[in-house]
Amino acid sequence: MLETPKRPAEVPVGKPKPSRRPAPPLARLDLASLGLVNLAMALRGLGANRLRAFLTMLGVIIGVGAVIIAIAIGQGSRAAVAASIQQLGTNVLTVFPGQQRQGGVSFGLGSNNKMTMADADAILKGCPAVERVSPQVNKNAQVKYADKNTSTTINGTGENYPIISNHPIQAGHYFTEGDIKSLRRVAVLGSTTATDLFDAQSPIGKTVRIAGQSFQVIGLLKSKGGQGFRNPDDAVYVPVTTAMRRLFGMTNIQTITCQARSDALMDRAQDEIDAVMRRQHKISADGNPDFIIFNQADLAQAQNAQQDTFASLITYLAIVSLVVGGIGIMNIMLVSVTERTREIGVRKAIGAKRRDILTQFLLEAVLLSLVGGLLGVALGIGGADLIQVQNGWTIVLAPQTILMAFSFSAVVGIFFGFYPALKASKLNPIDALRYE
């Protein structure tokens, strides 16, 4: 019996069932996806050793914080110096008596005093670049009111002293040119002296005794704050002629304070004052003067130079600390490359290229430095505020300083992380897979 041949299986009509395509290899991913993969790998690598990552960041944290604090202190010092100079008055030049010399021995500044009221008048009239002048003398004396008394500085000044010295009136008024010419016994009190003698009551119109002589109080100056060994608040101000003839028996003035018309005219004003004083004292252009002209701008320049040197020193030390932190990052990244040799081999075996490995490890170094930089910024801002509160220093935190310090931390991460990343990318995948 013949066997009936089997019919071939019918092919189903319709669309064939789509087969599942394999995932595209790593090489075919777009740049954004590759970046995300590398970032994820970098975060996983750092997260596996969190304590070690934090300890590695410490160098960057301290370095960035130190840079911010150092620059903030330096800029604050500069601002404090500028404010202190501003308190002395704007565009100010001061003429002092010169030094007397005898047999090669100098008797010190002010020992050769030949300055008179006529010199001050000649400067005001003969120096176009000078706007105001105030001749001055001062001595300590006892000041009394009722049952209270204080020993303070008595300053004899011209009528322009409050404007030149940036020491404005709080109540009442300052004495006038007429008061100076008539040798009137009127006084203006500094805020500290007024408190010592009158407590909280107004001194205006009251009569005080200075060195045994009665003076009427006509004004009160605003508080200005101490200036080194000088405290303009702890003083009494009287007309210069009254101080010279009625109180101290002087014939010469001790200083002449001059105000230039602008900052740009300071040097010109100094030259004009020098010429007038030489003419007044009959000193030739090449002769040794019996006076000294002190330029306030020179003081500001010297103070700023000193502050710049100090700030630069601290900044260099902070940068060294930041570089040491970068070396720590490189060291830890080299250790990490050694520990993760097999991981690198596996990644290369499944399609990762050299640039992927390089990017992964470079990202790890940059992440370490950036996170450390952010924490360093927080440390710097907090530390600067703490120093300001604890020590009462002037601190200036400029946004560009913070940005500069943070950017430098990123540069450190790239610079010190590149070599370990390059070393990782050059590993042979076969050798890496064999590594134990």
C-alpha cells in the first residue's frame, strides 16, 4: 500500500512577525547619550568610594576657601585704608616745619619751625591749585565745666578745618574768619569731649574753661572715630589766633593744611606750595627747605602697596594649597585606574572606545574638583563672614573673586585628572581582562 505523501506546511499569509533588533553598540550612540553614559559611569565610580572621594576633595575645598578668604581680606584692607584716608580729608596736603641740624645732628621733624600765619595767607593767594587753607596749632590742656573736667587736645584751626578734614558740624556752627581775626574765645567740641563734660545734654551756648579761661561753646562736631594716635573726637577746637596768643603764647603755627581743587591737581598744588614757601622763607630753588610737604596721596599709595604685598602672600599660599589638592586628585585617580582595570577591560570589550574611557575618568576628576570647589566657596564665604564678626575687620567679597576661585578649581581638576584618564584609556583590553 502506497503511502500518501505529506503536504508541505502552509506558509501563513500576512506580514511576518518582526524580529527583535539587538541594541545598538556603544559606538552608534549620539554624543548626548554618550555623555550621559560617561557621566553615569563617573558618578557610579565616585559613589563606590564616597569617603575617599570626600577626603580627596578636602585639598580643593581648603584651597578654594583659602583663596576667597585671602582675597576678601586683602580687598577689605584696601577699602579700610581708603576709608581711613578719606577721614583725614580729601585732596589734602600738609606743610610741616623742617628739621634743625647742628654739627651733623638732626633734632627731628618740627624742630626748625619758621612758619607763620603769613605763610598760610600767601599759599591761599599764590597757589591757584589750592582751594582752602587751615593753619593749625595744638597742645593738651585741662577743660572744665561745672564739676566735670577732662584733659584733652586743644586744636587751634582756621575756619575751613571741617571741610578740609571731612569733619562736619552736628549742631551749632564753626567759628568764622571774623572770630579768628578778633581772637574771640569761642569753642567747638568733639563728640567724646562733649560727652565727658555734658553727658547727654547739649553743650551749645554753655561756657567752659580752657586752661583757666572762659570760652563759649558754639558748635558740636560729628563723631569721626580714632585715627591712630589721634582722636579728633576727643578734642576742643578754637580759632587758631586765639590758641596762639591767648592760650599757648605761640608766634609760629605748627602745620598748614591745604586742600587741592581736585585729585588731578595734587602734584601741581604741591609744586605751587613749595614755590610759595621758598619765596616766603627766602630759600633758593636748589636750597634745603625748612619745611616738609606731606602729600596724602603718597600715604595712600604706600598703604596700598603694603596691603597688596600682604594679600599677594596669602593668595600665593592659598594657591599652593589648591595645587596640593589637585595633586591629591591625580594620586587618587591613578589608584582608581589601577583598582578598576578589569572594569576598563570589560567596557572596551563591549565596544567602548579610548575617548569614552578618557571622558569617564576625566569627568570623575572634574566632578571631584567642582564639588570641592562649591564646598570651598561655601567655606570661603562663611569663613570671611566669621572673621569679620570675630575680629571686626573690613571684608570685601566680590562676585568675581568667587567665580575666579571656583573656575580655578575646575582647571585644577582637568589639569591633574588628564594624565590618569589618559593612562586608563590606553590600557589594552586583553591585558585589562587578565588583570587580577
